[in-house]
Amino acid sequence: MTIRTYEAVFQNGAFRPVEPVSSAISEGQQVRLVVEVEETKSVLDLAGEVYADLSDEEVKEVEKIALERRDFFAAPTP
């Protein structure tokens, strides 16, 4: 038995490979599919992790930069 790992997306009731499948698997060949579901986090969960490993001083610096929005845009071209 040869084991290969392929990333796939479940769409419309079928698993679709993210990248091309090796030519070692022929069309119609029966395979065993073991599904590992990655934990997806909500936007709120992700937002709560933004400052997770930062010191208070680093958090202040990030917030200062974020509030200086003029730095996010290039100067207008004449």
C-alpha cells in the first residue's frame, strides 16, 4: 500500500483536489479517503489573537501605527 497526501476542498458533494493528483492513481481507481478537518476560527476568535504574544508597549506601538492612517496611502501623483 502506498500512502500519498493531497489537499482537497469539499464542493458540491465531492472532494476536489487543490493540486493535480499523481499519475500513479488512475481514473476510476478505488482509494481510501481519510478526512482531517482543519479547525476554522471565526473572525472574532482571530481578532482576539491579534495581540496574543505582544507586550503592552508593542500593543501601543501597533495601535499608534494603525491610527496614523495617512501612512497607509501613497502620496497623490501630480
